[in-house]
Amino acid sequence: MYPHNRFTHALTRTPTDNLSAGLTSQTIGAPDMALAYQQHTAYQDALRACGLSVTALAGDPTYPDGCFVEDAAVIYGDLVVITQPGALSRRGEADAIAAAFAHRPLIRLTGEAYLDGGDVLFCADRVLIGLSERTNRAGATALRNALRDYDSAVRVEFVPISGVLHLKTGVTELAPGVLVFSPLMQTEADFSFAECHTLPEREWHGANLVPINDSLLIMEGYPTVTELAAKHARTVHTLAMSEFEKMDGSLSCLSLRYHA
Ligand code: GLY
């Protein structure tokens, strides 16, 4: 499989003042926007510290969830698949992302194929696609076909999930073959191909982390993740994400990482 955690570039999109109008299942209050902008800037600085060149698109208040750019595309090698996000209010976000990658060959999901990039996890020797409230089987199948057309050797598995928004809210890869799980995610999938760590109940949101080259981005406030990260990663960037957590956001959804 194409080396999936080696990147040179990242795309982000600045949040807008109406971030609180976005979708969320949390009831912990509206984001403090001054703090949200500060956290977003620190996040971009961390991407740069990992060696990435960051392009920041301007936010558009039509799409209060637009800063969560990961949901609008899946990038694998040179292949860019522009998604149709599962939530109706977010569908138009994909146009700005498609425009940002217009210089590359693009595939766009159409028809009844709905998929959020947050449901796609490249880990170990495979790609997992979560079947969630946002990603349906038609979307997962369309992405699988696009990935296989690009790389006939790619191994793709579907993972039906519940209890969390996206697959990557429920599980991410801390180091090659080492997975960290949220205790909230329910799934019958077999993860015996990996070393698995499930977080304690109170740290349920900490399972979303981002490996980039030899570094790891983790969220502040999750001691078990901090401990695991110290064991497995050479450089760890710990970021405050409180204002995005209020909107069901976390680390991976705030950028698209890619090789250019
Ligand atoms: N607020 C992120 C989402 O629900 O898609």
C-alpha cells in the first residue's frame, strides 16, 4: 500500500464566526470563537512543525462545518476523491475542496454515494471505510472502486460502526499497526491484525490522533493517549481542541494531509 502517513502538504480551511451553527451531538456549550481561532492557528503551526507546507482556504459562513475539510476528500497517492458528505448541510463544502485540487486528476462521488472522509482510515496494510450515519454502502463501494482502479493491490474493508460520528472518532492509528479506540464505538469488525488499545470511558474523545511522518498530533486532556504516544512516537504535538470538540470535531478532521 502507498505509504499512508508520509506527507509534504496539508490543506485547511479557516473556521467562521458561526461555527456554533454547525452540526453537533455535544451539549457542552457553543465554541468561544477567539479561542477557536487560536486553537486553529496552533493546529496549523503544528502541521508546519511536522514539515508540512500548509494552504489555508478562507472560510465561508454558508458552511459552518467547512473547517472540517477532511470530510470532503480522500487522498491516496496522486488520487483525489472528492466526496459527497453524508449531511445535506455539508454537501456544498466539497466544491471549494475540488477547486483547491483542480490541478490534479479528480474523481467525484455522485448519485446516491455518500461518504465523509472522517470514515476512512488508512492503517497497517489496509484501508478501513466506516459505514456510519454519514457514509453509506454506495459511498464506500464507490471509494473502494476508485482506490482499486488506482492501486490494484490495495486492501479495502468495510467497517459498520455506531456510537460515534465517524470511524476516525472511534479509532485511529498511533503508530504502524497500533490502533487506539474510543470505548464509545460499537462494531463487530475484526481488528486482530493490529495491536489495539481501548481508552477509558472518560477519555472517549481522545482516540482521534494524527500520525504525520515521524510525528504525532494528539489532543490535550487525555492522559492514556499521552502515555501511549510517548512510547510510540519520536515527536508528539499536544494540542488544545476544546472549542472544536464542542462541535464533534477533533484533530484529523481539520486538515487534508497529502504528498505533492
Ligand atoms: N460538526 C462536524 C459534523 O458534524 O460533521
